[in-house]
Amino acid sequence: MSEHRRKPPQPQGGGRAAARRGQSGSSSGRRAAPRGATGSPSDYGTASHASESYGPGGEERQYGGRAEARRAAQRSGGGRRRAAEPGRRGGGGPNGPGRGRGRTAPPAKKRFIDYPRAGKYGWRRWTPSWKLVSGLSLAFLGCLVIIAGLGYAMVSIPSQNAAAKSQNNVYYWADGTQMVATGSGENRQNVDLAEIPKAMRYAVISAENKSFYDDSGVDPMGIARALANMARGGDVQGGSTITQQFVKNTYLSQDQTVSRKFKEMFISIKVGTKLSKDEILEGYLNTSYYGRGAYGIQAAAQTYYGKDAKDLTDSECAFLAALLKGPTYYDPAGNQDLDSRATPKQNRQNSEKRWSWILGEMHKDKYLTDAAYQKAIKKYPEPDGRKAAKGMTGQISYLVDTAKKYVLAHSDIPQTQFDQGGYQIYTTFEKKKVEALAKAVKKIEDERLDPKKRELDRHVQFGAASVKPNDGAIVALYGGAGYENGHFTNNADTAGVPVGSTWKPFVLAAAMQYGTYRSDGEGVSPMSKYNGDDNLKVKQNDGTYVLKKDNTPFYQKNESEYPWGYITLRKAMEQSVNTPFVQLGMDVGMDKVADVAQSAGILKGSLAYRNASFALGTSTPSAIRMADAYATFAASGKQADPYSVTEVKHGGQPEPGFSKPKIKQAMPENVAHNVTDVLENVIQNGTGTNAKALGRTAAGKTGTTDENKSAWFVGYTQQLSTSVAMFRENPKSHALLSMNGTAGVDSIHGGDIPTEVWTEYMKAALKGEDDPGFPEAEEIGEVQDGEGAPSPTPTVTAEEPSPTPSETKEDKPDKDQPEPTPSPTASETCQFGWCDGGTSNGGTDTGGTDGGVTSSPTPTESSDTSNGNGNGNGSGGLFGGSNG
């Protein structure tokens, strides 16, 4: 500050300020310590500040007051005020004290990357300079250019002809001999663009990529979305342009990875610069998959319309273009073997909707004139039905179907790559047993059914499967009349057919394992008595009656009105009396029954709603899963998931994922042994007596459902467990039809035709095998009496298990009562709609096919109470799940 602005010195000794200054000065001529030297909190200055307070010779320089002293301190860089930043007036300079206390001086030498920024403070220190930002941006862009250049230089344009050189897949029997060679190799033929109708080209452009002739071939936003989705672990998305889809079709590696996506992008860029748009479009149409094993437009035209591509109409072109959205869901023939939702009805709706939309887009894009549009939209171009591929006749088609789904479910092989062929699939199927099962069905059909004479004998179908106990290998199955006869649904590996009384062994097993609410966890003996009378009111655990929706009591019906009274569970199983098992299921808890069924091998997706009729078999497992679950009883409680493939090779190298399923103890051994003992008695003295013709020790159970819509027999020896289902189906709606009057009889029961098929097959399958019998069952649980039942009388032999099933005496009704029907019965007639139990009332919903997408639950895994019927039967094909 200028000297002339200073205040004149205060008079000596005048004022309190002067007094204070006098007190702070030195005495006896000694120099006072400068402020800041003592370390006291009041020392806010520095040594240099203090020296300015004294004149020459050490006398104290007088200031005009505190303000003057403050200004002097500020001029010297001290004081409480913040020091000026370098470069500002009054700052300390590069060698000054810096800002505030303890600050270090900026580096004397500049860094290559000045970050954090030297000489800056606060937020400015951490804000990068424009030079740094621009430099890093240029470096990043340079790296991207280098990477893109390298990627572009390293990839080559794929040839559509290379993709066309697909091979067949070869399937082998269990003994290693070849079953069939099939695949897409013989169903692809490239054609020139001139042989492809313009309507087909425009249909694809209007539906898939309107800007095809103008774009660069790559959709950056689509790629970004796909990469972001993959990074989040979501489903992999494909390219959206025709160019990108062509690259994907012809790029043989189908690994779903980010690196493959980048390669695909670089190839698409190069394709867009090297090939003409017409060449790209020709390649796309020749390499796309149209369903039914047809790759390329020529194969698709032959498959769906039996004509060459050049002869397709505008309407047919729109139909084939619709298939490119996904033939699983747009082929009107349906694809329930792959997804339960892909029913013929739903697929037809999907196809018609997209077909009409594509024609509308073609018209809007000026590719169709008004007259051509009106002609094309007038009628849906109905495609031909499915045809059997070469070698895919008889049961071979269903065996391949089951094995293929198992491969796709147990490996990372994409279907598009698998369909390009070159795989060797080794199956568990035994040729002699497969032929024996088909022969048994054919023989009984010819003997008992005559669809030419009886209308009710039409549309009858069979499904069957045979599984090895203690292993899970599917050795045989019967899927239907064959692809060549227009039957494309695999009846052995589908859901939708209720299993009826074949479910009762799971109720009994749950009672023996867990007991009832009245037994305090103690298992229930098969000799416990329950009320077997018809029209029984079912009680809940709190003593109240089960009610219907209108709050009136629910009455359970039997097959006949015969008054059984209180009978043992063993006797109720023998004669398939419904009422004891409905009440037993309520006493045990339907969730416990479901847990036991799942532990034995039934998938949760096929379980029906847990109402009172759940105990009577309203669930819809497949034939494969039922055979596998009964195999658990045969194997003393040990369960293994069913499987149909032992090994897959590609290029001579085995593919991972095909080790045998692990065996687990699903239920206590003695529980399984007692179930087997009771089921032996069913064959010897009950509803399954037709199976006695097998001539060896066997156990099994019959099952017939409400309105006689399906009939089952599931039986086993120690070597083999086999299930047989019989049902009628409306060929259009796929709804189940009643079999009353079929085969010229009033009704079909599980102990009738299904048991005859089972016996005929097992005779041939077990020919030459020994008869080891079953392990002896030890007494289990406590004998309970149903409420109001008489006390047990051990001396009554009719109700006691005899040493061997053949010696068991059948209960005789009172002479005053009408005799029960002569033929064994096993029907689950349910009243008031309870028997529906949430199950599908129609057809063979093939949606969750059996075989391994989802493994069977562990014995301790409990199921929920949701209705998941019709899905995931987990057999030897897709094995569970819904897609399969």
C-alpha cells in the first residue's frame, strides 16, 4: 500500500492499541520473537512478517492501527487470508509459500500427462484440461481405427456354397450299429436369383429390411443392443439387416459370444462393400431355414408346396417369408415337440396374421399392385402336410426326435449348427425291443380295433416307453403310427393324457414314508383301513368336509356302487377303489404326495392342481416319465433320470455333457419294497390280472380316467419298467374323446387293452432273461383305522398280506349285496368337475417334452401348489421343460 495513505503515528502512550503494542514489544533492548515462531495458535504470521515490524536498529516500526498491520502482512504473503494462487497479483510465485498450510510446491518439471493438474486446487485440480481430453480422444479413435482395420483385413467373405455343404447326422442303436442317417445335407439346393420370384425377394425386404437397397449392410444400433444384452447375460440377439442375417447363416461357427458378434460385424461390413445387393439377397434366401428341415428357398418350396421356387405365387411367397420369423411358431402344422405353445391352432393364427401383414407391407411399399394384392390376400395358401424324410419311417422318426431333443438340451450345440450335420449320436435304444413294442401295439390293435367297421375305433392312439431300473436308459418307445402316416406327435414323450389310478402308488408311498396328520410322523401300514363306499364325503384335516365352489360338500365316486365298507389300502389298490385313496391323500397332504412323485421321477410341470382328485391321477406325465417313476419302485427306491443318448461325436471328438444321470435314493428301500408287494397283488388278484400271462414275477397298476378318456397300465420287473397309454383324440382340436364303446365294449379300462399290449411286449423283451423276483417287503408303519372303522382283526386272512401274492384271497362281498362287475375296474370317475383338477381336457399337449432339460428334483425338494400340468415330462428327449 502507498506510504502516503498510511495513518500518521499515534501519540506515544495514547490509546489501548498503543498500549497493547507496547506490551508486545521487547524489553532491555532484546528483540521480540516474531509472530508464528512460538507455535502458539495466536501466531498466525511468519518470521518475515515480524521483521517488517521493526525499523533499523531494532526499534519497532509504528503503524496506524490493526488494519495497517493486516495490510502489511498481506503484502508479504502471510496472514490469515488465503495466499494468492500462482500467477495472480500478490501471489507467492513459484517458490512462494503456496496456498494455505502444509501445501507442497508444484513440480519443477512438467509431466507427460498432467493429471491431477499441477498448480490447480480444489475441483480445478481434478478437471482434465481440454488438451488432455482431446489427446486421449484422438488416441482412442486411433486405436479403434487400427482394430477395425485389422478386423476388416483378417475376415473373409463366407460363401453360401460352403454353408450348403452340410452333412447328415448319424444315429446309432445301443449296440453301435447304424440306425439312420438324416439331416439337412440332402435338403438344400442353391438357385440363382433369376429363379426366385420377385415377390419372394420383395416379401423378405418388406418384412425384414425395408432399407436393404440403401443401407450399408450393418445396423450399428442393433449391434449395440445385442452386445449390451449379451453383456447383461441376456438372450443373444441377431443382426437386423438382411446382410447381417446372411452373414449369420453362412458363418459356420454359431458360438453365442461377443467375439463372434464382432467378427460377424466386420464380415457384414466387408460383404456390403464387396458383394452387390442382389448377390447378398440371393445368398440370404438360399441359406435361411424355413422349418421341416428345409434350408434355402428351393427346399422350402418343395417341402411346403411341392413345386420349384420359380413357380411360387405371390401369396405363397408371403407365407414362406413369414416362416423366417421362426418356423417353430409359424408353421401351421405345429411344433409342440419343441415348444408346448406351438400348437397347430396357435401356429395357424400366427402364420395367417403375419402372412396378411407381409402382403399389406408389400402393397404399401408399391411392390404389389392393387389388383395383385387383392388376388393374393383373397385366400390363405394352405401348405402341404408334413412328410417323412428318407429313412424316418415307423418308430425311427420318434427315436430320432427324442434323441435330438436330448442332445440339444444337454449341450451347448445350437440347433442351426446341429442341423448342419456331421454329428454321430449314440443312443440307448435297443433295436429288438423297439421292434417288439411296435409289434405288440400292432397285434393288439388288429385283434381288438376295427376303425373301418366301428366309428368309435377311429382316432385311437397309443404311447409307450420302456426304461431300465437302476439306470434310466430308455431302451424302447412307441410314439405313434409314424411320420409317413401323418402322425408327427411323439406319444411316448408328450403331456396331456391324465394317468388315472396309476398315480395311487405314489399316494400309498407318501403315506408309508410320512404318515398322516393323525400318526405323528409314523408311517401308515398298507393294512390300514379306510372307507371304500361309493359317494363318500371327503374330510379335511380339521374335520370339516371338502367343499365345492358352491360351498356344498364334495362327494367322491367309485367305478361301481358296491358297498365295500372299510377295507385295507392293500385291498383298495387291488380293486382300484377310489374313495380310500382320496381320503388318504387328504390325510397325508397332497403336497407330500407330489413330493414323493417328483422324487420318483415325475416332473413338477406335469403335476395337476392339488385338490382332492389329485390322488386319482389328474396329472399328465408322459409315458417315459411314468415308466421311469415306476422303475424307482423296482430299484428299491433308487431313481435315475431317463436318458436316450450315451455319446455324441463331431469330427471324431466327443462332445461334453453326455455322462449318465446320477442315481439317488429317492425313497426308503422298504417303502419301495412294500409298494412293489402291493402292486404284485394287483396283478395276481386285482385289476391287472391280464398281466399274469407274462409268466414271471411282476408288479403293476392299471389306470382309467374320467369319462373313459384314457387308460394306462404301468408295470415292471427288476430288469424292465414299461408304461402303456391308450386314448382317443380329436385330430383337429386335439381334445381327448371318450372311449366308451371303443373295441365293441362298454368301456376301456387300464386292465384291458393297455395291459395286453404291456404283456405282449414284456414277453418278447424279457425272453431268455431269468426271473429274480423282488426283495422281500418287511412290515412297515402302524395300522390305522379310518374314522368309524372296526378294530383291526389280524386273524382275518382276507385282509392280511399272504406270504406270496398268488396265495392272497380276494375279498368276497356279502351274498346279499350285488357282486362287483366281473371285469377288473380302475376308473377314476370324479363328479362336479373335480377330476379335471386343472388339467388339460384335450389331447396330447406336447409342450414340455420329457427327457432332461430339467432334472428330477432331489428327494427333499418340495413342490409348489401351482398348476403346471401339460409341460415338462422330462423323458428321454427334451426331458423336462417346456421347450423341449
